[in-house]
Amino acid sequence: EAGVAQSPRYKIIEKRQSVAFWCNPISGHATLYWYQQILGQGPKLLIQFQNNGVVDDSQLPKDRFSAERLKGVDSTLKIQPAKLEDSAVYLCASSLGRGGTGELFFGEGSRLTVL
Amino acid sequence: QKEVEQNSGPLSVPEGAIASLNCTYSDRGSQSFFWYRQYSGKSPELIMSIYSNGDKEDGRFTAQLNKASQYVSLLIRDSQPSDSATYLCAVDEYGQNFVFGPGTRLSVLP
């Protein structure tokens, strides 16, 4: 079974530039999460999708971050314009059932460095 | 967002010893509790889940849950150098998503 795919693995940009990350969850997984993990901290939820609907985006900085999950499958997370404090690993995860239940399967992450 | 706290690390134990990792949470309504292991530069991977009060054993790992005290722990018996990693506690929030603790870095010394 293929795992959660993410790209790019690494991205270096200057502040005020834009960046986009892509995620393809495990086939059949209804719930998709984007987490931000700053070095030395635990993952922080940015946005959660159930199929193609948003369940929770309360911690997404909506003035600069946006995300979509078209057709309830893959998802894109965009940051525009980037700030220095956005330097982090962006983890995509998926789960079979509804959010808050069952195992999360994580992708390898996309490491963003903002200079 | 609800709080999940873990004992601050790093925690160092000698090879063969028991490592004890602790986690407390603020949401009394939480029902699902997970321990993830994260090696440096890698993504988290699930090692244990627990839903009921008491102990749950899986090989060298034992998860303990006490909902009244809002406390969950992970014991690693016969610790090996390959257990050196950051351990993340995750707790469900309103049964909708998961809140992660800050993690505890464990070092098992040969």
C-alpha cells in the first residue's frame, strides 16, 4: 500500500515570496490533515479536511495561508507571503475514519526555510 | 485549543533500563490517546494507542491511562539505543482531531 506522498521535500525561499506544498493521502482515507512542526516542538494542526470539506481551520493564519482539497483526494497548502517564522516542516497526514479517531499516517514532510 | 503537556527532556537512560514517559491533558472529554515515535528528521509513526483506563502492553512497550487524573504514560522496557527518538503524546480533541504534546526526547546510552 502506498503511503502519504508529499512534495517538495525541501524548499528555500526568501521572506515575502510564496510557496505551495502538495499532498496525496493514502487511497480511501477520508480525513486529511496539515500540521506545522517547528524545530523542537510537537506538530500543530493547521487545517483538517473530511473528504473535501474543511472540519477545522481555527489555527490556520488565513491572511497568508490557504489550503484546498479538490475532489476529496489530494491537497495543496499555500503560503503567501512567507515570513521568517514560517520556517518549519509541513506534515501531511491522513486517516481512514473521521478526525480524532484511529491512526494518523504521516508523509515524509516538506521542510521550508524562509530567509 | 486544549493542552497536552509532556515531561521535559531530554531523558537519558542506560541500555536495558526502563524509560518512563509522561503526558497530561486538559480535555476531560478526550477518549483516544496515542504515542508516536519520531526519529530525527523523520515523520512521526504510531507505536501505541489506548482508549480505556489501565495498562496496555505491546512487546517492550506499555501504555498506561488514568482518565480521572488526565494522565497517560508510556513505559519502554529493556531500552535499546534504537529507541532513541522523540516521543509524542497525541490526544483527541472533541473527537474531531488530535492535539500533540511538545514531545520528550529520549536517549538510550549503550
